[in-house]
Amino acid sequence: MNDKEIYLALMDENNLDDIIMTDDEGNKFQMEQIGTIPMHGVVYGILDLVKINDTLVTEEEAGLVMFELDYDEESESFYVSTVEDDDIFNEVIEAFNELPEEE
């Protein structure tokens, strides 16, 4: 999936399909959507890593993945990047956990 496809899938509340990405070495990562939260002028997508190269992740590999999602209206460009900053990651997770559960 490219940035536009990932952005549109995560921003579509009716789309709960897994997000599948391939890294530069050709490894395929399958992630289950957990939710999104707007903060700091962008939207953060929270996902759970479920498979690497079509194999269920081990306990060591398992964990949350967070993307920063942004759209530039002027250039009509979509940007998706992995959140590497632990402080931002923890802040977003804390805010997400405080959201009321949807029925």
C-alpha cells in the first residue's frame, strides 16, 4: 500500500481492513487497525502488528505501530510516517486510551 492508500484506509471509519506494507528489503507487514486520534495538527493511526511475511508475529515481535497521517491540500500529497519519538508515542496512546469507547 502506498501513503495515499494507507491514509484513506485509516481515515475511513467504515474501513477496518488490515493495513499491509512492504519495507525496502521486501518484508511484508500486516497490521490490524485499532483507531485514530487527531493531535498536534495531524492524525495518528494506531495499529497492532499481526503478521510479518504472512507469519503470525511472535511475542517478541508483537506490539503497537503508530503512523502520523498528514495531507497537504496545496500539493494534494499524502504523508504517512512511523512515529519513532517515544514521548509522542506515549502521549498519543495515553490520549487514545482516555477516549470514550464507541458503541
